[in-house]
Amino acid sequence: MLKPAKTQPASKRFEFQSLPSRVIFGSGRLQEVGAELERMGIERAAVLSTADQASQAANLAAMIGARTGVIYPGAKMHTPVEVTISALREVEAARADGIVAIGGGSTIGLGKALAYRTDLPQLVIPTTYAGSEMTPILGQTERGVKTTLRSPRVQPETVIYDPDLTVTLPPFISGPSGMNAIAHAVEALYAEDTNPVICLMAEESIRAFGRSLVPVMTDGNDISARGEALYGAWLAGTCLGSVAMSIHHKICHTLGGTFDLPHADIHCLMIAYSAAYNRDAAPEAMSRVARALDADDGPGALYELMLKVASKTSLAAFGLSEADLDKAADLAVQNPYYNPRTVTRDGVRDMLQSAFEGRRP
Ligand code: NAD
């Protein structure tokens, strides 16, 4: 039976803005890609993927036949601008009138970077749980510097979620990718601009992953668990696109950017520690996390889940030193931002020390 979550007084004030996107969800629904392109008026699509997923892009192009304008299987992590420029040349040469991105956040990032520059419509087919397909956010790197922008041009018009495409996602990517999505949902619960609809989606997202993430890693072909995880990813991506993130995303971007650590794995490790940082300052959010994971303590339950799905369970295992923790704490408190508990250098340093040792938060 669900435990009651502590709720705030009914006098709460909020604003809610839904993001415009059409979502098609379910096993086998990739088959509808041609019909969707027709619906969107796309006749010469640029089909994007990473090199690793080139065969998936080729299969998709075969499926849409004459609606393929060009295939570009060159997407790379962190959306390097030089890759975008090279893809843009091919898009223009092919006179493509729309974008089809099949893959994870890296491929979707390339599609968004092209849409930002051309305003072409995007049909996105996610194959990880990162959630970028549901956001108007684009992160790009140029000469090693990452910048992020928000623009309605970047928000994909249509998303097809087909869990069949995720069965090839190996356990070492599935687990951290799911925890990355959970991190969006946890921070949405205590966001400064959160609202009741987003809280419903966030809690349901955490619940869906709580049920599915371990089964997905145990048996990657379990379509029912894969569907549940992808459902959680959709909800978490919507949370990420709708409200502002706090200390967890700041610390992960700092650690990832400064020490070149893998995006999803660092989210996976840190979310329990970030939640613990806010444990006393965000009681309603913590109670929702605990309820979603059928536990008494939200941060503790996130830690337990992380131990089951992460390949590295401490910052020490990522090769960081204690001096690196000092540097990260200094950087993480620059540019003040909203967080339920005041962000102090000492508080962040303590949190990093716990994560360094892999202590239960
Ligand atoms: P990714 O897209 O880099 O994918 C990781 C690897 O897994 C790639 O080699 C990819 O080809 C492969 N892969 C993906 N799906 C697969 C499948 N089903 N089967 C087999 N292999 C598969 O990783 P990601 O974690 O999805 O995305 C990370 C990137 O997305 C980061 O650059 C991050 O900043 C960005 N991101 C952006 C947003 C946003 O809103 N802008 C949100 C989340 C993540």
C-alpha cells in the first residue's frame, strides 16, 4: 500500500506551462515512423545516429525509403560544434526538410543543434533514458568549452518511444542512464519553480524506475521492464524540460566537465548524496522519493538502488583525489543558484567527501 507523502499547505502558488510535443509510446511503434513523417510533412529526412548505431540508422532509412534525404551516422558525445557544421553541410546538400534522430542524448543533441540553426522539424526516437528529447535545452561544446541554451526551436516536435529499441542497451549503460533520469525527477520535486503536475510526474518516474531498473539489467530482453523504464524516462525528461535543476546537476556538470567523467555514471553515483544534502530542507520531496521507492528514507533508498546498478560506487573509484574534491567544491559554489538548502563550500565539500568514500549518505 502507498504511504502518505507529507504535503505542503493548500495555499501553495505555482505556474504550469506544458511543453508542445507529440508523444507516441509503445512496443512496435517504430513501424509508424513513415506515417509520422507524412503527418509532419517531411519528405527528405536527415537520419542521424552515432557511429555505434549506424546500422539502426540504416534500418530506419530503409523503413522510410524515399523519405530518406541523407544518413549522417556521425553524432558524438557533448555535441561538438565541428560535428554540427559537418552535418549541416550534408543536410543542406541533400535539401533535407526534417530531422530524424535515433539514439541517446548525443544523437538527439546533434538533431537539436541542427534544428537550432535551420528550424527544421524533428522526429526523435530515443534509445536511452537520458530524456533530452523532452527538453528545449541544447548543450554544445566548442574548443573544449560547454555552453547551454534554451530555445523553443530546439524542442523536438514528435517523439516515438519504442522499448524494443532499448533491448540492445547493455546493463552498464542501462543502469546509470536510468539513474540519470531519476536525478532529473528528484531535483524536479524540490525545484524552485516546481508545480503539482510536475511533482506527480516526477514521483511516478522514480516509481517506474524503482520497479524496472534492476529487472532491465538482469534481463535486457524483458520488454515489460524496458517499457516501464522508458515510461519513467519520458516522465523524467518532461520534468527536466519544465523546471530548473539545483545542486545535483550543478555538481555533476562540475565534476563531469572538470575531470572528464562519464555523464550518466556520475549522475548515478551522486544523486543519493545530493538528495541527502537536501534531506532536511525538502521534506515533502524526500517523502515522495521514499514513497516511490517503497522505503522509509529517500536518500537511503537512492543509495541502495545505486549500489545495485552502478559500476563505480565512489568518487575514489573514478580516480579522483581529495585535492580534486577541494577544486570541485570551489567551482560548484560559483554563480549562486537556487537550492532548498543553502549551498556552502563546506557543505558541498562534506558531501563530496562522503561520495569519495562511498559512505551511506
Ligand atoms: P549517448 O547518447 O552518448 O549514448 C551512449 C552510447 O550508447 C553511444 O555510443 C550510443 O550509440 C549507445 N547507445 C545508445 N542507445 C543504444 C541502444 N539502445 N543500444 C546500444 N547502444 C546504444 O548517451 P546518453 O547518456 O543518452 O546521452 C548523454 C548526452 O546527452 C550528454 O552529452 C548529455 O549532456 C546529453 N543530455 C542532454 C539533455 C538535454 O536536455 N539537452 C538531457 C540529458 C542528456
